[in-house]
Amino acid sequence: MLLFHTRRTSFLFALLPLLLLALVVVPSGAQSDDEDEVVEKSSEFLLNSDEIYLILGLFEATSEKLDATGRIELVYDFEQNDKNLSEDWVPKMNAKNPALRWAKGDDGAAEGLRGGILIADTGQWFHKAVLAQDVKFDVHFMSFCGGANKDLVAATYAWSKLSKRIGSNLGTQCIALSGTKAAAATGGPAPTITYEEKVNFGLELKDGEFSWLLSGSSRGSTDSKKLLNKLDSGQVGLVWSGRISAAIPKVTISGKLDLEWAGKEVKSLGTRYAEFQKAQKKDEKGSSKKKGG
């Protein structure tokens, strides 16, 4: 009995390589899912190593990452008091803009805070990078005074040369902005600004939907055509108004770069991307003719 079992096992082991070969062979003319994915990805524009290097050279962030698809992450740790970090933002900080400045001495000091960017009264501050409609913006915030009814501090996405704006008001309310004022609000009552309370809030825009975030979690979202009228590539930044006195110790921007904007900043990329778009349009025309004819 044992002898028979041993021989049977040996026979099965002999057959095993043939069985495995049968499983992995793809019939002639067929294409695996992986091959489909490779074909699909080959039609996507990818940055080369030189272009990645030159694009990252445009920024003065504390930490920078960029992959070949154009997805970028920029971290600005303002508590390091590195004045170069403000170079990527507009308007520039100077004596004519008292609503926005670096902390001096102990005037930005608080428990657990080593300084950063100070904001006051009413103002705005936008990052220079133009991003596709796929972006996340995370803001660390601490107020040096209690707030009043109509005070707002909004992580903002702006497009159409910054004229159209939608913001996350301290992560608990979505607001449409006209300049630095709230034009409409949704998602609940305005948040209360509390003295020396640390708040981590932000926004996310993806697939035509805007979400307002608090402590990394969504508190609500909207795809309202009224609020997102003629949505386009844009810029992220901060907008504030009212009785505001606060510090911004850190922000993080992540998402997909607008390659047309990047191509204007890096000429060699602009030339290659224009050629890619031209080829894509030509292929689309050819496909349309084949379908029609």
C-alpha cells in the first residue's frame, strides 16, 4: 500500500511542470491584462529624468517629490524659518503687506510652536504652481486670538487667473469666495476660531468633486456646477478675512502638475509636450475616420 502511494506521488510530481506550463501559456492572438495596461500607459506622457530635475529646480520647498507622470508633492515647513520657502508664493512678503510676514523673535511663539508664517486681518497667499484638477492641500494652523462670526481662514483652490475660488473654511465648511469674502457657504455653520488651538485642515479636488478636510478626513464634498463653474487647472493658497491673527507652521501640496504650465517654465519640456499633444490629436483624428468609414 505504501509502495503504491509512493509511486503515485512520484507520477504526480513528474506531471507538475507540464500542468504549470499549461496554466501560463497565453493562446495565440490573445493579450493578457498586463499587456493591455502596458499599451494604455504607453499613450501617457511621461517626464524624463532631466525634466523632473528641472521642474523640481523651480521650487524652494523643504521636501520635494515628482514622478514621471507629473504627480508632485511639496512640503513647506515654515517653522524652520528658512526665508527661501516664501519664494514660491504670491504676493511676495514685504513691508507693504503687513497681513502676511515671517515671525520675528517671540511674536510667533506659543506652546509647541517654533514660529512660521504669520497672517493677520485680511489677505491672500497663493502658490505659484498651476495644478491639474487633481490636488490635495493640507494646512497646519494656530490662532493667536478668538474669532468673531464672519471670520474665515480658507484653504483655497482658484482658477481662471485666480478669479474663481472655492475654499475649505478651517475644514468644517465649504465656501465660494469673491476675492477675500465669502459669497456662499455650504456644509454647515462657520467654524469657531479658538485661541491657540492647533487645527490641521485642507481641501481635495478630484474627478470634478471638491472636498473639505479636517485632520485628514473629509467633512463633506460637492460637485455643484454653480460652485465649480468652468472648473479648470488652478492654484492653491490661503484666503483669510476678519479679526485674524494666526501662524501657519506647515503646508503640504500634492497632486498632478499642469504640464502646459510646466512646459512654459521648462522650454525643452514645452517643446516635447506640444509634439506629444499634436501626435495625440492626429491619432484621434485617424481613429474617428476609421470608425466613421
